[in-house]
Amino acid sequence: MPGVSFVYDRRGAREPGDPTVLGALDTLLHGDGYRRKTVLDTGHCFIGCTRHASYAVARFEDAEFLMVLEGALFGKDDAMVEREVRRIADLVFSTDPADRDRIAEWLSRTDGEFLLFLLHKPSGAIAVLNDPLALLPFFFYPTPDGLVASRELGFVLRLIPEKRCTPLGLAYLLLLKFCPGGRMPFAGVRRLGPGTLLVARPDTPDVETTTLYQWDFDHAEHGEKSLEENGARLAELLIEACRNRLDKTGGLPNLVALSGGLDSRMVAVGLKAISAPCHAVSFVNADGVGLSDAQVARQLAELLGIDWQQINLGRVTGADVLALLRAKCGLNGFQTSFLCAFNRALKDRFGSDLVYFTGDTGHGFKASLQGVGCRDIDDVVHRCILEHFGMFPIEAVTRLVGVSARAILDNLKEYLAGFPETSLQGKWTRFRIMDGNFALAHDGMDRDRVFFRCAFPLHAPQLFAYSMNCPDDQKAKRRLYGAVLDRLHPGAWRVPYAPFMVGAGSLRYRVRSSIQAAYHKLPRSWRDAIGIGQKPKALTQPPNANMVECLRDQMRNCPFIADYICPSAVEELVATGTKWDVEVLFNVVSAIEFFKDGRSTVEEYRDEELM
């Protein structure tokens, strides 16, 4: 995806124009419309960016600071943005401890998705500050002499001198499809947490990271307010978020990805409420996934009076997998590769000069009911984390990477115990949102940013904060969604909800929601025995033969993989596992090969059906 990358050497000994650094930056050019730009290249620091024309990167400079803003501070004109960036630069490098609190207060009231890069010229120190939701994933690798960091994990991985994986990180990527706590499956690499300040100084060997904005998942600040009051306020915040994300010049058209669920429905209704013209699109893949969503999306588009088109997708090929691997290095599961083809189809049909609105994703509107009744942290791990995220068999993880189930579970318990929340429900909610949902959603949002200027109104920090502070009983059966939709466009709440195919405000919907809620409280083994809500049929079939052949080629072509993934366990999974299981393994093995070699065997299967 587009973004800023930098290399920092506290000794001032790096060579300007280093071809290794420039070569790593060149690998981030994801299409003909991408350009590489060097912002700064000195003995102490290299700052560069790769971007397409609609991706926002702004540079400001004065005698004291070089300031680079990636992303946007919404609802502010250019002059105000520059003033605020300059003020934050002063606060970041201030010696007054109270100024850290002032930055936190600014973060709490600022609508934005951003990374702010600051170079303090007098001291030679460099700092990075991100928004309270870490909407722009950012990766860093401390070195003995400084720091390598980037929006693109691939840039960091190419500049690591000694390439090693972490077995526990690989275990998590298999088991959960993400790594908790900012860790990565690649040794020494970290993900910057939400609302965090990173500082590197010439006179200090350590890289300092400080969480300035702390979320509280123990208390529902708006729990005493009625559903109608909370719905009314959230409707106001949704409208504000949609308005702030329109093109300031009014020159770019709006495209909204519309499904049959409620998140994208909220966004479409928000745009309609401010009379923003838009065009809606939905997809149906080669297995028919998305068909019911498309049928509902068409009804909703007719209700709202907006144009709508359905995009029919073919089979996922190696080219789709390769595009996702190069963009996210294995952090975005290959099961979503078809969305790369969807984005290419949108670009071919509508061009790239647009604002692409999606419903990613209403985390704050969803109840955390799985955590109710947990007796201890062990319960949270088994009843919540593994039941909600653990789609891959933990026994297979142990055989593949050699990390025992006890080691994985004990590490999870230790991590949860360190959370600031005192309630088990609060700990589960923090993990679900800040670790699982943020990692999966934000890396997925980057997949879209590769192609377009994107807008994610449901991730507006103020909207997210308010919705998270509404009580779970108002979120049950998606009632909080209904309160907002009823306020803005009552008919939209009565359009069928695609998973049930009944009107979202109907009695049948409420009955189905009650059954679903009770069902998801059951252990997964019980749910599978009952036979409702199992994995989609396409993911329980035998694995794709081309994918299996490619996986075996990877194991042969890159002996480094066998240092971390047991070859006999791979063959066992290929023989006995489902399509889903082998796809997850294929994703992880591809990530290891790409990390070690900077290339992928998938290139040889570019034109083959893989998924």
C-alpha cells in the first residue's frame, strides 16, 4: 500500500543514496500510477514515500522541524492542519511531562487517520505519532545503530540484516490469523500500537514507545442513556464522519461498497443524509459468495435512490495472491485475495480518481456477549479467544511449528493479565477489538488503499469511542444499529439483513437474532455437532490442487521454511485438512518464503487458479 518509509542512523554514518534502501523502496511501487519520492536523505536519516496520486502525504518544514503527515486530519483546512502539526511537534519534543497529556487530549478530539513523522533538527531526534485507532498500520525494527520503519512491512523485511522468524508469532498467525500485542512472526519487528508515540534519539540506544491514548473497556460511559438518546448522538457523529471524508474540492466522485449487512448500510445512509451523490457496488465471487448480499444491496440502493452495479468475479489466480502477498506480506489472509480482483475491476470500470467508501467496520456497535459468565482468564482464552478467532486446529499448529499448546495458551493468559481492565469482560473486549479486529480490519483496509483514496466513516475515532461506550444490552440483536438507521432513514432498517434474509426490524429477525445469540454461546464442538453455522461449504472441500503443488514447491525451493515449519506436518495437513486449513498454511508458508527470498514461488502460478 502507499505510505512513508524511513531509515534512522543515530551515528550519522549512513550513505546518502544507498542503493539498498532505494531498491527496497522500489519494491513498494504497486502499479503504473505509483511514484517514489525522497523527502530527506542525509547521514542520519532517509525518509521516502511511495504513493498514487490520490494518497495524502504532506510535508511541512521550518528552522526547527521537518514534519511529514501521512493520511488526514479531517474537518480542517490546510492552514489549520499545518498549525496543529507544528503545535504537536513542539509538544512531542518538549521536556514538560504535562505536554504528553496535552497530546493525548488532542488525540481524543481529533478526527483523523494519520501518521505524523517529526524530525527535530537541533537534536537530530526523530518521532512518529499515530491516531488513537492505529488506522494506518506501521512497522518498525530497532537496529544497533538506529531504526528501520515503514507503513509497508515489506520495506522493513528487506532491510533486516539477519532474517529469523519467531515460532510463537508463526503459531499465532496460523491459529488466530493475527499476532497479539504488536508482535510479528518476524524476529525483532513490531507493529506500532494505537495512540502511540515512538521516539529515537542520537544519544540513546533504545527506541522509546509510549502509549499516550489509553482506551477503557471496563466501563460504558453512556450506559445510563436510553437507546434512542445514544442512537440520536451516533447518527450525528456518523453524518459528521461521512461529511468529513468527502473530497474537499468536490471534484472526486464517491463509490460505496455495499453488502447486505449493516455496516456498509450505515455508511450509505450517512452519505444519503448529507445528500452526497454516490454510486454503489457489490460483488459475487465464483463460488456464489456474495449473492444474497448483492440482492439486498440492490434493494437498499433502490430505496436510497442511488445507482448500483454488481461485479461478478472469476476464480482467484496466482496473480491475485501475489498482489496481496506483496502488499501485506502475509498479514492479510489469502482467503481475501478475490478482493484484489474486485478492486482491479472497480478501477477498470470507474477509474482511480474517486473516494472509495466502505463499511469497515462497526466494531463498537457489536456486543461482547461471549465474555459474559467467564470465571477466570483461562475461561477467556478458551471460551472467547479460541472460540471466536481460533479457526485453525491448535493441535495442527503444535505439529507444524513445534510450539506446545500449553506455551501458546500460557502466553495468551500472561498477555491478558497485563491488560489495564480489571473485569474479565473488559479484558476480552480489549483483546477482541484492539488485537483481533483492529489487526484483521486495518490490514484489510490497506488492501483497498493500494488502489484508491479510501474512506472508513465507522472508524472515525469519536464515533468509535461513543459506540464503544454504549452498553452491550443496547448492542444485542444489533439494536444500536437500528437506533441509528431509524433516526436517519427508517426504511433502511426494514430492508432484509442478508445473513437472515428477513427485514432487520421484523419479529422474525428478532427471533432469529435470539437463536443466533444463544447458539454462539455454545462451545464450537457443540455448534459443529448441531450443524448450524459451520464453515462455508467451499472452505470444507479438499484443497485446490494447484495450491497444494505450489505449497510443495515452496518447501523445496526455500529450505529456510523447514527451519520453522515441519515438512511432515505439512504433508499430514495437506492429506487430512480442509481447504480452509491448507489455505491458512499456504498463507504462512508464503510469508516465510517472501521474507527470506524477497520473491515468491507463487509467481510461477500467476495464471493458475489457486483458491
